[in-house]
Amino acid sequence: MTDTVSVGARAPEFSLRDQYGQDTVLSALRGGPVLVVFYPLAFSGVCSGELADLRDHHDELRDLGVTVLAVSVDSTFALRTWSDREGFPFALLSDFWPHGGVAREYGVLDEGRGVARRGTFLIDAEGVVRWTAHTAVDRPRDVEEYVAQARHLAG
């Protein structure tokens, strides 16, 4: 297992395409907090449930100034279909090629399965990781913890 990016470290830079084919560059989001949520695969049971929970808490995060980015190794085409079906109000980013490259940089790529593990990173306005959480692949994350950590970061 690769070491994950730790609290206090600068978040690795990335540029990934979202479900609409638009580039999302992490450094372009400086000036406000960013929540980067890695998940294994679109349309899977646990991922669907936890991203629906994230969708349901999105207004709270947005009100705290947090930009939410959900990242998987799925293609932009799969992500668009899933986003349209589920009504996700945040960017679903495709870490498709090089396959899992960003997940690898963050230390959350499961090399054997070729998918991201459930890693979450709250990044401050200057690009420094302020909180992380890692959850077993078969368990959903606690999205209310995201909101609590974002409130703590906001002061």
C-alpha cells in the first residue's frame, strides 16, 4: 500500500475532466476549501449510497464555501450517465487515464483491483491537506463528518 497524503502536506496538483468533459484543475480552486472524495466505481451499491448522501448534504458544504470533487477511475461517459441519473450537484472527475494516476499520487489506488479506495481529503484555501479519512471499501463514509470538518476549517 502506498502512503497516503497526510495532514499538513500540500495536496498533489491535478487536472481531470468532469462528467461534462470540462477540465478541473485543483490549483484553480485555491481561495476556498476543496473536499476531494475518491471512490471505487460509479453505479456500485456503496458508492451510490454515499454519493447520494453527499448530494443530500451538498447545500451545507456549499454554504461553507467548500467545492466538492468526487474522483473515480470511470470514464467521463459513465460519470455523465450516473450524474444525470442521480442528480449530483458536484463534479465527478475521471481518473481514467493514466489509469488511477491521481489516486496513486494521493496514495489511495488499489493497484490489484485498479480502482480507488475510499479516501477523503479536505484541502484548505492555500492547498494544504487539513483532514483525511479512509474507509474500508465495503463501508460507506460518514458524510456528516465531512460537514463537521468543513465547519471546523471555516472557524
